[in-house]
Amino acid sequence: MLKTAIWLYLFMFVAFFDLHAQYPILSPFAISLGAAPSFIGLILGVYSITHLPGNLLAGYGVDKYGSKRFIVFSLIVAGIVLLIQSRVSDPWQLLIIRSISGFVLAFLSPACLSLLAKIAKDQVQQSKLMAGNGLVHTMASVLSPAVGAYLVAKLGFVQSFTVLGWILIVTGVLALFGVKERQVTEAAQAVFPTDAHGLPAAGRSGANAEAEGQPYGGIPWLFFGVPLALSCSQGILFFELPLMKEAAGSIMTSGILFSLVSLGALVTLSMLFLNRVSPFVRMISGSLSLALIFFGMSVHWPVPIHVALFLIGMTKGVIFPSIASLLASVTASNRYGRIFSYLSIAYSIGAFIGPIVAGHMRSHTSPYFIAFLALMLALCALPLRSFFKPAPA
């Protein structure tokens, strides 16, 4: 089982690495093709838009057919798309390629998270595995932008996309031999139930849960407002950070500021003892702390920006794994695909909304106040009673 977890971490690291490595080079590449600034925004945003139908299909597909075939498909096809991307000659072709890439890679995260959740022997181990996923994601986001910029400086756009594409293809082929899904699924069915009717330990919601607005008896639909608001706030931060006076218009300085967020996340992700704390408590306390940090930034509190960004990273290291752990703990093993696809959809919508709202509102109010407001509204709308209902007699 541990070997399968290592393989899954490798797949997700490579996928996130390839994705983040393109961040510093996509805009210059689009400019080299003659794209206007407004069209570049569309090229960057279409990835999140096409992620949505992919996430929906992935959820039901993973539950019905298993994770392995979707992991292999996503990695190999995404690699082929990158090889094609290296040959595009105009902005419209790049837009089409990016839309296909967003759709294809939408299958990877729900498939990997579903299989990762099935590996665990208990809920504490699930929390540790989800924290490991966050650690892998963070490490990829720290290393890959610099590597992407270095590749372009040494090889140029065409060769850089070609190298990244072949890395994905080779990793997809390795997935054919590295993932032993059948034995993982059989073990998961022995440990976790195949039908979920409520929350373990804290209390079960009863047979009418779906009628009360809960997709699988344990999680209310309003719960997904929290990851949506979280992703929206991160989108606002990523939009605003390069425009801050502290960045001084320097790409290098902006990169350092982004790295501070990732380093803060690494700190809390390394605190494995946090996995013994209830994921619900971690999610609420982390989200509230993040909201207060954004509020402080919006009113220009005396805390230096470098410290604030590090604190934001620390809260991210607490929140992201706790959300995944909470979903896994209240969902049947045969429905992991769907529940994690809903999570990916919430993240994609938030990532799309955040920069757009920040761009339109920054002349009227601080974008950080909007981030604070989004998080607080999501927390206030969360029906806490759904998480603390007493178990039926």
C-alpha cells in the first residue's frame, strides 16, 4: 500500500510540477505569438473553465471504472497536448490547446485523491496521506516556476514544452505498472463502508440527509462554499501580489513573495501531529485565521508583508489537507471519486472568480477585504448542526 502511495505522490508531483512550470512562461509565449493582453487573460482563464466538465465526468467515471485508467489517460494525453502546444503558431491555437489541457488534467486529481483515501487503514492515516498530498503539491509549486523559467532561458519555448510533455507521457506509462488498484480497493472495502449515511463518531444524519441538502448523508452542500471561498481568496492574492508596491514591478521579487507563501505551507504540513486534531476543527480554525490575516492586510496592519504571506502559507498548510480529510472521513469508499470531483469544481470556480473580482473592485476597495468577506460568508453559511447531530438510538 505504501508503494502505491509513493507512486500517487509521484504522479501528482509531476502533474503539478508541469502545470506550475508553465506559469512564468505562458504569458511571454502568448505575447511571442502576438496575443493581446486581454486575450492572454482568456488563455490563462480557459484552463479553469474547461476543468469543470472534466471534474464532473471524472467523479462518476472514477467511482464506476476505478482510478488507474483515468490517471494513465490524464498523464499521457496531457503530455501529448503539451507536445502539440510546442508547435502552435497563433494565439487561437494556444487557446484551444489550453482548453483541452484543462479538460484532460481535470481527471487526475479526483482519481489520485480517491485512490489515496482508499489506501489508509484509519482516519488518522487518511489525514496523514492528505497532508502528504499537500506537501507534494507545495514542493512542486515552490520548485517548478524557477525550473520553467530556467528551461526557457536555456532551451526556448518549443523545447521547454517538449521536455515537459515527454515527462508527463513517461510518467503516464509508469502508472500502468506502478498502480495496483484492485488490492487497494479490496482493502478499502474492508476498512471503510460502501454506503455512507452520516458522520462517524460525531453523529449520523439519518436516512433523510439527501433531502436536507446533503449529497451523501454527511456533508451539506453549503460545505463546498468554504473551499470555493478559499480558492477565491488565493486567486485574489495571486492577482494582487505582483501589483503591490513591495514587489516593485520585479518578477524576481514577486517570485520571492510567492515562495514565502509556499514555505509557510511547508512548515504546517511538516507538523504531522496536527493530523490527530479533528479535520473539522482544523478547517474552521485555519479558515478563520486566514480571514483575519486578509482583514489585517486590508486595513494596512503593522505586520510586514513578508510575515503576513508566511502566515497565509501556514494557514493553507492546515486548511487544504483538513478539507480533503473531512470529505474522506464522511464519504463511502465507492463515492470518493464524486466527492473529490465536487471539491475540484469548487476550487476551479473560486480560482476563476477571484482574479476577476479583484480586477474590477481594486479601484473601489481593497481586494484583501473581499477575500476576508468571502471566507467569513462561507464560514457563517456553514450549517454547523449538520456536523454535530447526535447519533440515532
